Amino acid sequence: MNFLNLKSTLAIGILIASVSFTSCGNGGASADKKADSTSSAGNDDALIGAGSSFDNPLFSKLFSEYNKTNGLKVNYQSVGSGAGISQLTNKTVDFGASDAPMNGKQDSAVSAPVLHIPVTAGAVVLSYNLPDVKDTLKLNPSVLAEMFLGKITKWDDAKIAAINKGVKLPSTTIVIAHRSDGSGTSNIFTTYLSKVSDDWSKTVGKGSSVNWPVGLGGKGNEGVAGTIKQTPGAIGYIELAYAIQNNMAYAKVQNKAGNFITPSIASVTAAANVTIPADSKISLTNTEAADGYPISGFSWVLIYKEQKYSDRSSDRATKLLKLLSWVIHDGQQFSGALNYAPLSPAAVTTGDAILKSATFDGKPILQ
């Protein structure tokens, strides 16, 4: 081979290697789309899900444990509830996960009915970065709303001091951290604020995505937690597990009964002790329970009721339904250690009924 031919061969080889690396990497949207589009119809011993970052610490444990006994691999992408619903809508995943039920606009975008299976309940906590404050801060509904509306801007504001007597508060500027992506965690938090603050309800409202009056956006619970940790004076809302895993401070919040409640498994369980509707779609925020944490919420796995679509097999649908049945039964034993509240018996019963309504070619998958 002469020098010119060798040079051409090497150039082609480098180009091929470059293309292969790009299509296998995480950076390209087209690569991700290709991976998503093939995953649902591919290997029936591997399922893919996407959505709630709220659920991610729990799902990591559950899917690892299930794999040990059943050999089924589950690739879960912590991309936020909104993105999870979008991927389910596009049928590029086997299931989505969301901390907010699908709304009317999302329902109209899907081609067939979607089931909501409750899988856990958790707390959305207010975590803050005030290194010199050793006491656990207390926050009430009006103070919270005014902070996130940008009306209370300093940590030593008289309204914060009034509910934290004896605590030496710094004059540090308050920096709000919030989600930048479509988020069920945001939906839980903004639904709570809309219930307790007329000002918030009228000017911002509730939803998975809202126009935040002030603050810095972060992607996922991970992104908001990172912003809080890196920004002195910051406060933001994240799932309890993220605060505990990252050794972050979080506040007690005054509930409807007037009690300042520490977010915990027990206080979330108290908030979740409600009658569950047949479709499982219910908000736990601003609970009536005297010992309930007021910013609690269910999280759901979302699947199509009719599982025969695209190139899906009956075997794949059965494996998905058996996985979800295990999650709401045996899988609940792993919730507490990760600071999620196990489902109540009523929620499990509702989840069972919903799972048994799923079909393949019109026939029930689970008997």
C-alpha cells in the first residue's frame, strides 16, 4: 500500500470511529432518540422507563433487587415527569413515571387510555444553605409563598424571625432554586402554594411548569439540590431522599392544623391516610391530618391500558405488569430505608385493580 492509500484508509477509519463514538455517546439528541425508539420493541428481557427524578433513588434500588431474582433489566432515565410523559406519549418507553397525574392537554395527546399506578409517597422538602444556622428552621405557608414570590428577600426578615424565635438569622440575600424542567415535584409544590396563598394562586398558579417570579432553575431534583449546595443563602424544594443523601438541611413546615411538621416517613404516611379514588389520582398537599406533612404527594407509574401497540409482544407486556405488581407489593419493603413512605393498604388495593385492568389484544394480562 502506497503512502497516499494508507493516508486515505486511516482517514476513513478515523471518520468511522468518530461516527460510532458519537452515536453511542450521551451527547447527541439523535442518538438518544434512536436508543429510545428501539428499546421498547427490542430485547424482551430489558425494559425502559423514564420520568420522575423524585422516584429515581427508589427505582434504582427496586429495579436492582428485581433483577437479582428475575433477571429482568430495567433502564430508568431520571429526566423529569414531563419528559417521561412525553416519551410515553411517543411510545419510546415501556412506562413513564410522574409525581403529577396527566392533565387534560397530556391526555388529549396520547393515542389511547393511560393507567396511573401509585408506587410510592414522599415529601417535598424546603432545603436551605445557611451554614451558620444550626437550628432547624421553621417556615409557614405565608412566609413560603412570599419568599418564592420574591417579596421576602433577606433571611433576617421580620416575618421569618417571628416564627424562629431565638435563632440568629443572617442578613444574607435569599436565592430561590426551582426546577427548570417539567416536573411532578414542581406540581406538588405549586399545588400546595396555590392552596395556601391566594396571591400565589392568582399570579403564578400550579403545574409541572410555571413562570417562576424569581430564582435559579435546575434540571431534576439533582440539579436543584446542586444549586442549593453551591449557593450560600439558597432555598429550594427537593425530594426528601436527596436532602438526606446529600446531608442538606431542611425546614419544618406548618400544616393546616397549625403544627410545625418535620418531613419524615411517619408524617408522609399520615398525610397519605386518605380515601383513594378508583383512578388513584389524588393530591396529598395541605393535609387535614394534625401530624401530616403538608407538602406530600403520591408518585405514579404510567402505562398504556392496552399493551398491544407498535411491535410489543405479549411476553414483554406480561413482564412489565409483573414488575409493577412486585413494586407495589414486595418492593414496598425497600421504601422506608430510602425515606419514601410505603403505600397504604388502600393504595395497594387500588393499584392492584388498576393493574388487572391492563390488557393485551383486549384480554387481561394479570389474572
